[in-house]
Amino acid sequence: MPSSPYTDRQRAAILVELYNGASAQGMGVFHRTPGSMYFGYLQGRVLKVDMGADDLSFRLYNRDNGEGAGEAAEARALSNER
């Protein structure tokens, strides 16, 4: 199995940027399954991203927060690491 391209710190930074760029919708509950790092909603904001996956997919995040929003959040997070 190939190693993940993201460190834990990078994943945390990406999550912060995704959260900051997301809009609040509906009841916005945080759903956690043991052993999973899937975030559907976090404090009322739509994230819909699995932070535990080796390759992060922003398809659902982009659907709800705007085209390219996930990739932009990832770029901001990784540029702040330097």
C-alpha cells in the first residue's frame, strides 16, 4: 500500500481551510464513525470529505461550497506550512 501524500499536520490544516470555506446548512451535525475521519457536517458547515483517505476527494465539498473550493482550501493549507 502506498504511503499517504499528506502528513497529519497537513490534513489538519486542510480541514481548517475546508471548514472556514464551507457554508452552514441544515441542522449541521458532526457524524463520526469509529475509525473513520469522514466529516459530513462540522458545526453546521458542509464538509463531506474523508480526511482519512490517502487521496482526498473534494467532489462533494465542491458541490456544496462551489467549484474548486476544496482544491483552493487545500492549496491555502499547504502554502501555510512553509
